[in-house]
Amino acid sequence: MSAVGHEIHGHDDHGHHKETFITKYIFSIDHKMIAKQYLLTGVVMGIIGIVMSLLFRMQIAWPEESFTIFKVLLGDKFAPGGVMRNDIYLALVTIHGTIMVFFVLTAGLSGTFSNLLIPLQIGARDMASGFMNMISYWLFFLSSVIMVISLFVEAGPASAGWTIYPPLSALPQAIGGSGAGMTLWLVSMAIFIASSLMGSLNYVVTVINLRTKGMSMTRLPLTIWAFFITAVIGIVSFPVLLSAALLLIFDRSFGTSFFLSDIFIAGDVLHYQGGSPVLFEHLFWFLGHPEVYIVLLPALGITSEIIATNSRKPIFGYRAMIASILAIAFLSTIVWGHHMFVSGMNPFLGSVFTFTTLLIAIPSAVKAFNYITTLWRGNLQMNPAMLFSIGLVSTFITGGLTGIILGDSTLDINVHDTYFVVAHFHLVMGISALYGMFAGIYHWFPKMFGRMMNKNLGYIHFWVTAVCAYGVFFPMHFIGMAGLPRRYYTNSAFPLFDDLADVNVIITMFAIIGAAFQLVFLWNFFYSIFKGKRAPQNPWRSNTLEWTTPVEHIHGNWPGEIPEVYRWPYDYSKPGHDEDFVPQTVPMKPNEEQLHH
């Protein structure tokens, strides 16, 4: 199907035409360079997001204490005398959530690894549209810049929470951050959504049309299945958030009332009627819940590849894994109401959302059991990528178990908007996705940069990160069950919560230590780009096609013809072969059994 497309799409002389610095590193249409651009932008945004989380964690642990770092980073306007003001606290929480969910995890996983791996693992010269790929990245970069600029608006950045519920977000006069900062937030997100849609369309078309000869859908690595279905989810759900953002802009700037009704501010009656803020919740969460899987599925796909490679075993239940990805994609679009159990929802409708939410536990459990079964009695290679992949399985299970509580409407009401929710979604989505991203970076770093990262620094990075991640989020379950509400600037006004103050200090100490040790990763990453040990062509003895390309990058991936595929990607430790891995390009022997799942 795709051999003809390849020869039209890419020529063998790609590596020979002269590229300038600008065409090679800035306005590149090479998917490998665009993947690096996404990754580096995601790393910078991640640093900003983590610094914000440390600032507001310090405020929670030591409320109304004076800190020099507050004065330096926030200035006298937002931290007079080094004491954080309550409105900037809300702004930090809002922008931290936005940056981590959209600009770090979405870009660091889909943007980086879909771009890097889809053409390489399916045997394509490049993406279906290199130009559209470039535009997609630059729109993402522009949206990142606008989001960062919003931090410097005089009245303050958006402060309505990362979910930006109206009326706080719909009325410029509601709070300080509802003015220009909120407008910039909406503009940034509209551009981000355009970028994501362009990228997703490109990924889908590339996987469908540009697979090399012999690469049937059932010979695709699970990474590609995950990226492919993630792109489909994005195409379905992101336009809904765009419509919500546009309607919110209308309410803010053009006097409409889609989300506003009977509003009073300081005793004044505003001229709004007929709208409903709950409508916005429906639109937001129709994207918001699939977004969890837009972030999580690529991490799970990366984990599938790394666990199979480093267990030296075929992945267990290949077809079951594909079926679970498809089931998660479908179910993720019909569970959004479980975020709204306390919004006055009809109890019968709540029971429907409870049922569909509990149903999604089944394909999620299939993935977890398949990982564990692949690891069972494998010849485990415990490199940093493998450790982060196993860590992902751990946090995916522990975070997922609390999701069963939050997915039940009667149980959720008790812990809704407490730290229990923060603990749940940070473990199941934030930490799991970050682990997937770190695993992918350690595993494919040789393919991206032609060098190896330092393994010992990788071990230090993993163990400190793993201990601190649980140190931060495990206690939050308990203070949440004790009723501690989230997003409060300080709890010192409530004597009921005085006994929980020490727990917040412990959580903050773990957060500071965990964040500090990310510097080990950053040093390892940037040092290895320039000074790391040169990578062999196939350092992990892996079966997939990307390891058949030369270490030195060329535009077009393969110098000669694109290799043909003869088998699925998980023929590890197969009887009858001298090596414990059999690349997809090795023809089948006479009478050799196709393991196939």
C-alpha cells in the first residue's frame, strides 16, 4: 500500500542537499528535529511548572511566612515583604496545572515521541506533511510563549483554576487575574488546540498511508497503536474545548451570556441572563477526561515497548493490548460527567456516569496485568528506562485504584475538591505520564542524539524521584479523607485542620527534594547531548525499525531503500535463533512459527 507513496514522498538524496542553520534547526520539516524541538520546549515549560508548584507548596506548608525567593520571583506587588498574596497563589495553581497538563505532558509525549517514532517505526521517510508538522510545532511554541507572557500582566495571570470555570473566568472584573491574564490564557489555548489538531491529523494520515511493505496493522509496535489512537482522541475532543474557549471569549468581550446568568458583583446586578456555567463544565470535561488519556496512552505505549525489550520476552497479549487501547479511547469520551457529581446533576445521570467510569477500569486493568505478565520470569535488564517503565505500572495501579472511589457518585461527594482528588490525578496521570516521558527519553536518547545518557545518574534520578513522588502524593490521600480542601491559600483559619499542618510540611519537603533531583536529570540530559558516550546503532538489541537507521541522522531516515517487514516487533528469545532478538526486517525461516500474540 505504501511503497509507491514512499518513493513519491521522500527521495534517497534527502541527505545531500545543503541545509542552512535556519532550515535545519529552526524551520525544519524533518520529523526528528521537530521531535527535539518539542522535547526541549517541553523541558523548559516543565521547569517553569515545577518552580510554580514549589512556590505554592511553600505557602501551604508555611502560611504567611516571609521568603526571599517569593520577593525575587513574584516581586513586591504579589509578595509584599516576601509574603505571598492570596490572589497570586490562585494564579500559580492555575498556570502550573495548565502548563503541566497541556504544555509539558501533551508536548513531551505526543509532540516528541509521535514525531520521532511514527515515521521510524512504520518505515516512512517522514511525516505525511513535513510543512504541516513544522507549522504545528511553531503554533505550539507561540502558544507556550503567550502563556508565559501572561505571567507578567500587571493585574496578574489567569486565576480561575486550570479548569477556568465561569463566572470567575467570564467576568474581567471578578478577580485580578480575570482581566488581560485570562484573555491571554484563552488565546494561548486556542492556538495550542490548533497546533494539536494539525499534529494529530498528520499522525493519523502517516500511520494509515505510509507504512512500509509488510507492515500490516497487526505488525505495528504498540507505541504506534498508542500514538495513533491518541491522535484520534485528540481530533474528536479538542474542538469541543476550542468551542468552549471561543464562547467564553464572547461572554467576556462581546456581552453574550452563554455561561452567565443572574450575576451580582458588589451589590450591582449585571445584565446577564439565560446562560449556564454548568454548560461550560460539560464542554470542558468532554475534552478534560479524554485529555487524561491523550497524556497517558503514549506513556503506556512507550512502556509496552520498553518492558518487552528489557524483559527479552514477547509482549504478553498483543491483541488484548490493542483492544484495551481502543476500549479506553471509546470509553474516555463517555465518562466526563464524573467530574461533575456535585454540580446538581440528576442522580440517575450520575449513576450512568458511575457505570461507564467503572467500566473503564477493565481495559486499564488488562494493560496492567499484561505488563506484569510480560515482566514475570523475564530476563530483566534494569536500565533507567526499564525502572521508569516499572514505576509507571506501579503509579498507574495505585492511582487507578483511587479512581474507582472518585468514579462512584456517592463516594465522590465526600472527597470532592479535597486533596484526595489532587493525589489521585497526580499519581494516575501526572506522575505516570512523567515516568513514561522519562522512560522514553532514556530509551530513545541514542536515536535522537547519537549518544548515550549516563546510566548511574539515571539510577539516582529514578530512585529519588520515585520515593519523593510517593512521599508527596501518598499522604495527600489521608489529608483529603480528613476533609482538607484543595486550592486554599492557607488553612490556618480552620482549627479543625491544625493537626494536618505537619503533614503539609512533610509533603512540601518531599516536593523540594524531588524537584532538586530533577537537576540530576537535566545535567545528564544536556551533558550527554554533547559529551555522552557515542551510541552504537542498536544499543538495546531491539527489534523495531528505528534501530535499522544510521546513527547519524539523514533527512529521509534510510540512505537506500526502505527495509521490508516480515514479522511482528516482539520476537524476543525465540527458539531457533542464535540471538535473543529478531528484528522485523529478518525474513521468516522455513516452517518458523509466527508467534503473533
